[in-house]
Amino acid sequence: MSKQVRIGILGCGPRGMQMAYITNLLPECCVLTAMSDPDEAALQKAKEAFPGIAFYASSDALLDSGKADAVITEVPPAIHTEYVVKALDRGIHVLGEIPAVDSIEEGEYLWEKVNSAKAMYMCGSNPNYRAKTLFLMKLKEMDLLGKPAYIETEYVHGTGNKVSRENWRNAYESCRYCTHSLGPVLQYLGEEFKAVSCMSTYDRLDNGRAHNAMACLLHTESNIVVRFLTAFGLPTYGPQHTTKIMAEKGIVTLYNQKADLYLKGLNEFSSTNKLLEIPFTPEGSSRPMGLKIIDESTFRLGNYGHNGSDNYMLKDFAEAILNNKPSPLGIKEALAMTLPGIYAALSAREGGALKEIRYPWSK
Ligand SMILES: NC(=O)c1ccc[n+]([C@@H]2O[C@H](COP(=O)([O-])OP(=O)(O)OC[C@H]3O[C@@H](n4cnc5c(N)ncnc54)[C@H](O)[C@@H]3O)[C@@H](O)[C@H]2O)c1
């Protein structure tokens, strides 16, 4: 293989287009060679934006074309697994979009497939690459917060788009889109969720799926409780991602591109009770850019896509392929952050019944 991984993108919706732009920002390790979409209008838009590469109405044709060493699956969630497996079966590496799977059975299937594949699977969890997640991991490394007791994490995104049944946000329960919130929390905790109970509001489409909000309580083996909320049907000013970790030595609150840190004993006399307010994005610029956070090792510069996290994720993926390294974010992490949302949906359908979460590696 040359010094560039040849990237194919399956799906030319907003996310596929975004990842195509990001691929072009990383010529040191990637080159965009092909895109596919069965929707003519979506494919046409991609043709205009990325002249000179190959286009296919069928993703199977792209996978069989020999044009891509690796693909990114930017197709609707119900077919993520299908295309990850089709790529791996052809020896093509995959950056698999999140959520990783659509059902418990798919989780078992993907676990087996990825573990026996020669090509690499990486979980495309860009939130794990956000500056604020790195900040959390730095807090953990320095043991500034001590053992966490209770965590709240929310993803509230009133997209303002016309409510349509077809949009993936309306086609399934929002608690299943849990990876943005649970990915970074799991990385911080270093342990899996064992049980979940979830309750839902009325839904905006009367399809029993598009609930305006879903609230879950999750439990870990060491008795840490996590409250997790998703709401796609309520008005918000853009996507709101919030995480609050309440631990024995302090509290950290991450909201969008900022963090508040309160440490017991250090700032008890402060009038605001805040030791630090840390912005991850300069004032007035919603994105992109990265910021110096704690020290040089966590300095990040991103210039496109989810505050730079997409760039770093894709770079890590390509460099792992070029250097024959293990997947930076593997199938175990992918399923640990995806399956709790699927069990939560089952719980909500039964009015909040407590569900034990089983993983393919559970005994
Ligand atoms: N990680 C993130 O930050 C992030 C952000 C937004 C969306 N997503 C994920 O990305 C995926 C795509 O999101 P979107 O907003 O672009 O969705 P979308 O539904 O707007 O677009 C998906 C596109 O895939 C196409 N498609 C359907 N079947 C296909 C196939 N077999 N092969 C190729 N293309 C096919 C559709 O025609 C459509 O153009 C979603 O599944 C979602 O989970 C992730």
C-alpha cells in the first residue's frame, strides 16, 4: 500500500459529504477515491463537490471496484452492520459509523465477524476524539476527581428539519442513538453498563418510535449510576451535548465546547464555586478550531467537523492501517457503547422495566 489509504465513502447524505471533505483535509494519510449512493440527487451533489473520483449507485459495486482500501459507512443505521460485514468479507478496512449495530443479534454477528476478519474494523465514534473527552481523560489520569458516583449525560438536538418518517432520527427510538453520550462516559469509567431502565415521552409521529425525549438510568458493576437523556423532537439551538460527572473529590460539567471544574477543598470560598471555566472553542466561533487545554500533549488543532474530532478520528484510522497497528477503537468499545441503547429501547417499550445488558463476551 502507498502512503495514502484510498478511502471510499458509502452514503452521500450530510454525514457522508462531511467525511468526504475531511478525507480531503488529510492528504498526508488519505485520498478520497470513490463514493456511492442509490439516491440519484445525493449522488449528483457528491459528483459536483468531488470531481475526479469514482461514483456508484450501488455500494456493492463500489466494494467490488478495487478502488478503496478502506470505506466509511455513512448509510442509515439499519444497514451499518450489513455494509461493515460486506467490506470486511472483501478484505476492506472499515471505519464503521455509530451506532455500531441495530439489534442485539447484529451485535453477536458483528462481534464474530470482526474477530475473524483480516481487515480492520474501527468504531467511528468521533465524540471519543473531542477535545473535551481528552480533557476528561486527563482529569482521570491525574486522579483529580476520584471515584465517580453519579453521571448525567444528554444529547438534545432539535434539528429544525421537517419532521419526516424517513429521516433516521425519526425512524427509531432516540435512546438507541446513545453512542455520542455513552462513548466518552465509558472511556472515562473503564467499565461496562450492567442494567438499564428507560422511560419515553409521547411521540411526534405516532409511530411508537419518534419519542420527543427518552430518559434512561444505567448501572455499572461498581454501582455507579448514569442518567442519560436523548431528545430529538424538542427545540434547541443546535446540538446540545452535556455531561456532568459527580465524584468523591469534585464535579466536572461539560456543555458543548466548555467545561466547568469544581474541586473540593480548592475553591470552596469562591463566590461562583468554579475553579475553572475552560472553553474548547474560541469565543464567537462555533466550530472549528481546537484549543490548548492542559499541556502540550493535549493541544489539538482541528479545522472541520465536530470541532476537529472527525479529523483526528480519521487520521488515527488511516495511520493504524498504514502502520499495521491494532484498531484504535475496536468492536468491544463499539458494542459497549451501542448495546445499552438497544436494551433501553426494549425497556421503554415495557414502561421502564429493568433490563440486564448482555454483551457477546458476557459469560
Ligand atoms: N458521528 C456523527 O457525528 C454522526 C453525525 C450525523 C450522522 N451520523 C450517522 O451517519 C449516518 C448517516 O447520516 P446522514 O445524516 O448522512 O443520514 P441520511 O439518511 O441523511 O443520509 C444517508 C444516505 O445514505 C444513502 N443510502 C441508503 N442506502 C445506501 C446504500 N446501500 N449505499 C449507499 N448509500 C445509501 C441514502 O440515500 C442517503 O443519501 C447515520 O446512520 C447516523 O447514524 C453520525
